[in-house]
Amino acid sequence: MATCVSRSEQKEDDSSEILVGPDLNASRSPFDKKVYRHILLPNGLRALLVSDTIAMTQTYNSGGIYDHRSDVESDDDAYESEGEHDEEEDGSKSEEEGGLRNAAAAMVVGAGSMHDPPECQGLAHFLEHLLFMGSKKYPEENAYDEYVSKHGGSDNAWTEYEHTVYHFEIPQEHLKGALDMFAQFFTHPLMLESSVERELKSIESEFQLVKNSDSCRVQHLMCHTCGHDIEEHPIAKFSWGNLRSLQDEPKERNVDPLERLWAFYKEYYFASVMRLVVIGAYSLDALQEYVVQSFSDIPGRDTEVSFERNHYTSKKDVGMPFTEACLGKVFYIAPVGDRHALSITWQVPSQIENWKSKPCDYLAHLIGHEAEGSLLASLKAKSWATACCAGVGAEGYENSSSHALFIVSITLSEEGVSRWQKIVTEVYQYIGMLRYHCENGLPRWIFDELQSIQEVSHRYDDEPSPEDFVETMAETMAPVYNLPASRLLDGSALLFDYDPAKVKNLLDVYFSPFNSRIDLASAKFGRSADFENVENAGKKESIKPLLSGDTFDPQAVPPEEEPIFGTRYWRRSISDSLLQEWSEQSSPQLPPPASKLSLPKMNEYVPSKFDLKPLPPADSDHPLLNCSIKLQTTVGKRKVSSNAIGQKNFFA
């Protein structure tokens, strides 16, 4: 249950109340010593406050305890004094260099490239850039960047499919000033015309950096060939944005990008779709005071706010991303680098609501397994593949409110490229084996083992840096995921429910060759540079059937060209007979006798109990009692040994 705390102590002129969410400390790792408070402001903003006890201990050990009432200049004084210290060097050290841990903050906004208008593709990314360019309270362009960097901090932002994340880290004593400047992004940004051209060039520069990335090219090719146009489904849009999509095309349509920016900002940037995370060496009350002072002015739209209220987006109803135009097809791709890779993609319903049972994680664990009997072990034995991974990725176009994409990615040898059809056959044989075991229920021990592995990872995870922590938590809190307030710390990391019915439904209904597309990228088809001067590279040709015995010849016909990244590819329909063969292989049955495919063996070394063993009833029975330790240290070039007094010796 949420409780209420009066805001009268924070703002004397405002008698409204702040909701405090469920206690998160019970769900944290036993080795996590940070202290948490989840609050909900009257405008609808949810904020996770984290008191960093590690940094507090460092501060205490270095000579004092943090006093938030005296350690920070007032926001205006700090800003006005910037010019007086331009020549001073910040003497702070990074945590890696033995300095104090920084403070950090991140804001996630529930709007991303999925929300771009068709006439300005990349607009969400463009807005992310322009919000850094000054505010009503701090009008100088780059004032925020300069403040953070001058004090030894860093900042960044990125745009995802359904959300955008802004974050910074800074030495503890400058947290309050940075938070106030950061908050202005979401209250009164300027977004001046004078900044537009420069930031457009910055976006174009970012696009040029990823233009030759094979992973980005394959991702956008999948979007480009999904079968929808950009008005029908958001996955068909160009999410990065560049000069062409944000300047030239809008100009051709008499569209003002700056007007679209303001319309986008007013429609999607409001408090109830924002989530804030702040960590610092301060008490929770002090952090709450900072947040209330700086972020209460973000516009809100809800008359009533509650932790129980889930976020809803109309984008959830846009449907599956792939049409008949790309299902049952193989796309041969000419990569930039010297690589050979095969991917099989099935579109499945959104898995966001399945956060307790995570059925796709269960299947990814089995299909991507690497031990004896696994798909990869079988392919390695034939020298066809060197690596295999499976599952639904973390990126938004794979894991969204409207759909999920389960992808099996296999790194091939050169021989494996020519054997790709047999490799796909083995994939469907493995799926058929899983369906066979599903008839009587997949073994419970597989779930228990995976659950234990995730529990160990969560329990003994390394302490992240403050910046990494706020980024991860902000994404976890993104409105699209609707994770319950009580499970923010472990909901995305742990398995809670065993639900074999959901696993079976995915295999029976969606893991079909008729509901998949295949992308095969290989330098054997030529590399991107080989086609740059081919006059008819972008010429379309009709889709022709690919028969089981046919060998693909990239010289027989010119490739198609994806217009933005310039990726060359050939699209072929897979023959009905081959699709039917794969479908039969995926029916519930054990693999052929000659196959080496099988379920993984139980791993007896995965721990399930984490309690310490009790001490012996009699201290005299303890095995280390009356022992001595021989310590050996190096002094110069000599080794010096010393023995502690005892009756027995052992070496350590």
C-alpha cells in the first residue's frame, strides 16, 4: 500500500501530498546496501530515490559526513559563478582512481521513435538533441553540458523504440545544481531555431557512424522489408533520422520540423509518462527535497495519480510487424564486413505482461544452449557454425508493447553458408523435440535450474557504477513495461512463476516456418563496396521461388538496394515444399536416430540454497581452530615468510 507524506516541509506554499510507494528494500539483493524510496509527485512523476551508503561511507572515511544543507551553492549562485572558475581544474578523482563515487540521475520518457510522425522520421531523436540546447531558466546554449563537464561529470541520452533516456553523473557536491538544470529539459526548454541546423548536422554525423554497421543495416532492412508502409506500422519507420528525413523530405512537403518538434513535445512529454531515478550520498529526505523543488513544475495531465495505475499506449494495438510480404522468405544480404550469419525470426505477441514467467527466456535458454546435445554442439560437429544465440532482444523493435521478435542468430562458417537449409532443418528438428516434450510437460528441473541461475546472478551481481545503475533502473521503470512498483529491483531479473502452458503455446502457434523470415548475410555474395558502382544495383526484380535443390547465384540477377543504408540484398520466396518439410520437422517428435540433438543434462553444480552452514556445536571441533597461516610477501627481490603461532600449519 502507498502512504502519504506531507509536502509542507518541502514547499510551504503547496499543501498537496506526495505518495510513497511500496518498500523496495525487501526485494533488493542481500549484498545491496543502498536504501530506496519510491515516490509519486502530485503531477504524476514517479521518482526512485536511492541513498548511496557506499558513497556515504567513503565520505565519512575521508573526513566528514555529508550535510546537504551546507554543501551545495544555491542553484542561481552556482550558475552565475560558472565564469569565475573557468580556469580552475576540478580535483575530483573517478571511483576507479580511488575517488568518491559520483552522484547520478536519469529520466526516462515514454515516447520514442515509434511515435515519430511519418513526415519527420527521427523526430524523437532530434528532440532528444535539442533539449540540451538551453532552457528558460538557463538560456545559454550548452549551459547544462558545460556545468556537468566542468565539475568532472558526464551526460548523455539515447532514443529507443518506445522511450527516451536522459542521464548524467557528477561529483556529489554538485548534484543539486545539476538536478535543477536537468529538470528544465522537461519544464521550459527553449529549442531555438538557431540550434536546429547544428543539431541536424550532429544527427547526420551519428547516422554516418552507424551506416556501415552490419547489425544496424540488417535491423533496418528487416524494418524496410516488413511489408507495411510507414503510415501503417511504426516498425517501418527510419528511427535514427538524418538530414534527408529531418530536413530535405519535410521541406519537400512544406513541413516545418521545429513546429513538429514542439507539437511532439507537448503531446508526449508530460509528468505521468516520466520516471526519474536519483542516487547520491544523501539521506532520502534530502534527495526527496531536491526532486520536489526541481521537478514539481513538469506539466501533468492526470487529475488522480496512483502507483496502481498502469500506462496505456495506443501503439499497443498496431498489430504484428510482418506481413505476407516478408514471411516465408529468405533475404540474402551483402554485408560490409567479412562475415557469415544466419538469423531466423518469428513474430510473437508482446511478452511484457509475462514478466513473472518469462516463457521466451525459457526457450532461449534451451535453443541457445551450448552443451552436449544442443543445437550449437550439433552444428559445430559438422563445422557449419561457431556460435549461436537465441531469444527476444532488449531493443525496442524486438521487445515492444505491440509485439516481440524471437530471433535465433547463428554465426556460420563458409561451408555453413551453403548448408543453410540443412541448418534451418536442424533448428526445426530441435523445436519439434521441444514440442514433443511439451506434450507431457517440459521437465520442471529446467525451470528450477534457470530460476536458480538468475537468482545467483541477482544476488551476487557486481555493484554497478552510479551512472550504470540509474540508466538500468530508468529503463526498467519505462512506462511501457508497467512493472509493479513493488518489483522494480528484481522484476526484470528473476523468474517467479512456472507456466509451461505459455511455453507450449509459443511453440505450437508461433514457431512455424510460415510465421518466420530468414536473413542470410555472407561475404560470399559480395560485400557492400563491390556493388557501389553497379548502375542497376537498385533495380527491383520479381520475387522468384527458391527450390530445395537450387544454389543461390548472386551474379544471376542484380540485388535490390535498401534506400537509406544502401544495403544490397536479394529477396526470394522459399518453396512450398521446403516450408512444408520444415513444418513436418517441427511437429511434436523426437529427432531422427542419427541426430545428436537432446535436452541439456541437469547441471548438478547450480546452487539452490544460499544459507550458511551452522557452526559446530562445540567450538573445539572447528577445523580451523588451532591452525596457523603461513604468509609470504615480496620485499624487493626477497620473499619473506612469517608463521602465526599454532599447532598445525597450512599454506595460503
